[in-house]
Amino acid sequence: MSFAALARLRTQLDGLAEQDLLRQRRLLDGAQGVRVSLDGLALLSFCSNDYLGLARHPGLAAAVSQALPQMGVGAGASHLVTGHHAEHHAFEQEFARFVGLPAALLFTSGYMANLAVVMALVGRSGEVFADRLNHASLNDAAILSRAKFSRYAHQDLAALERLLQNSRAAEKMVAVDAVFSMDGDLADLPRILALCEAYDAWLLVDDAHGFGVLGSQGRGTLAHFGLASPRIVYMATLGKAAGVSGAAVAAQSEVIAWLLQKARTYIYTTASPPILSAALRASLGLIAAGDERRDQLRALIAQLRQGLQAQGWPVADSATPIQPVIIGENAATLAVSANLLAQGVLVPAIRPPTVPRHGARLRISLSAAHTAADVTQLLAALGAHRA
Ligand SMILES: *Cc1c(COP(=O)(O)O)cnc(C)c1O
């Protein structure tokens, strides 16, 4: 007997392929970095989130090798059973101090952290307000919380205010990417916080792309704007600029104490290997001392934007290492990406549903590990495509 559900999957996969929407993985060999071996090809890569070039930094590797003989690899249990290692604990305290908030909790990923915060602080009687271009994990978090889920057009704070005004929810939360991951623009956090104060809402700031990059010493987007409020729940992922893995949530002590009681993605999962916390503690030091890396990044961003403009590409409104070039259609975007690949330069084509329909784009992401010559090579390859 044929199994109809399986046959349907085959048809749907074929459909994705026809629309140029089939996602595929490439095999990375060796370490992540700006020069990678991918599917056996040596490529100049503009597609990691390793903004400071820390993922393969010897300081992080050294921290792991020093910690390994003492701690072993696996945490062996969840944090609330026996998996909460002194190394996790020390990282949480150092992270909280670094971002200027009273307490912090370490999660295994940003996805888990976002689910935790929204589900623990907003329930069935609540409402979550979200920018349409927020990361998928924030959307999933709102859906899982069973709260009313109200989305507003990208950066349309007048629309956000109308939604807040009309809300009769018991608990309200505005959840927002601080730096939008496919566009690179910054949320207007000062105005959003003012709205949260006016309408008595929590503010969840997802700083996946700002932590380590923005603010004095890379303390993140709150530091960049000079913002503080007991309403803020700050989430930074640790697999991007920090170069490791995981995520940390920092907030008032009561919020962290509540997450410890209620956050299902914290309670019902194995703690991350403590050696990763050893790496994270080393990473915090490198981030704090990383002004040269951040200066290098700023110079590369300026060089790239100037070069793109000179060649007539649409340049996005982004001052961050995320520099999208919006092409529009899937096939055209894939064609540019394939042409660059043939020239040894890796820039991913990002397609729906990750971005809106007709919003397919090249997503160039820069790292402090790039050189000016690398950006020149990218621009030459883009120029060759245009010619
Ligand atoms: C990457 C990302 C996440 C998820 O973080 P992980 O640690 O990779 O799970 C959450 N939010 C945003 C905006 C991201 O870019």
C-alpha cells in the first residue's frame, strides 16, 4: 500500500525546488571564518554571524582545553538537577555585570531563550506586540505562549501605539529585534521603551546581532542607546559575535528568579557543556577589549557601502555588519549568488519565507576578521556580475 502522506511530502518538496525555494546545506571543513572550505571549495565567505572573528580565536580554544580535563564534556543533567556547574554560574554573573543588569540566566540557544521569556511572562490573558520582521523564534514564542499575538508593520511605531492603546490584555509585552537580522537596521528602542512605559508593557529586546558589536566595549544595543528600565528583558545570543554558543537573558532579579521557576526551555533540557561557559568567559574578556575589532568592522562597513553605491546596487539603511542587497525575485537573487560563488566568493541568497515575498536578497555580513582587500575582492566580483 502506498502511504499518501509520504507521497504528498515528495510533491511538496518538488514544488519547493520548482520555485527555487529548496534549502540545501553545504559541508564546512575546518573552522568557521572568513576563508572557509565548503563542499571542498576554498571560498571567501561573507555569511557568518561571527562579527568579531572570535569563533576560531585561540583564546577561546585555550579556555576550552584548559577546562576540559577538569570538567569533561557533557553537563550530564539539567540545571535544576545537578547540571548547574560553577562555570555556568560564574558566566551568568559576569554577563549580568557586563550588560549592566542585576541578574542573568544562561540558555542553550537564543531560540530557547526567546521561548522561555515570552512563555514565562505572558500567558493566555496577555498580548504580545511584535515587529513583522522579528526573528522567527520570537514569533514562535508568542504563539506558544497562547497570548494574543499582534504584529505591526516593520518599524511602524504609530501602529504599535494604536495596538497598545486598544489592548485590554492583563499582561503586555513588546518583543523586538534590536538589530533586524535580514535588514541590519536598528529598532528605535528609546521610543519603543517610552511606549512600554506609557502602556505598562514589558520590553523584550533580542540583541542577537548587537551584543559584542554595538555600545561601549560591545555591551550591546541597550548601552548603544543608554537605556535602562525594570521593564526591559535583555536577550543576547552567544553563538554570533561571542563566537561560542548559547544565549543569556539579563533582567531584574525577580524576572530571573521567575524564569528559573517557570521557563520550560530552561527546566526541561540538559545544561550546556560547562567547557562552553569557560569559552564564554574568555569571550567576554575579548569582547570588552575588542575596540580595535569594532573599529575594523566599522571601516569595512563604510568601504562596502561606498563600493556598492558606486556600482549602483541598492544599499540598505544599515549601519551594522548586516548589509543586505535586495534584488527581489528568487531566481535573480540565486543567479547573483551563484555567479559570486563561481568567483570564489560566498554570499548567501536569502529567500522567502525568511524574508517577505519579492524581498529576496543577498545578505552580506562582515566580520572584523575580513580585511579591506577581502571587501575589495567582493566588490570586484559584484562588479564583474554587473558588467
Ligand atoms: C540567531 C538569532 C536567534 C537565535 O539564536 P540561536 O542562539 O542561534 O538559537 C534569535 N534571534 C535573532 C534575532 C537571531 O538572529
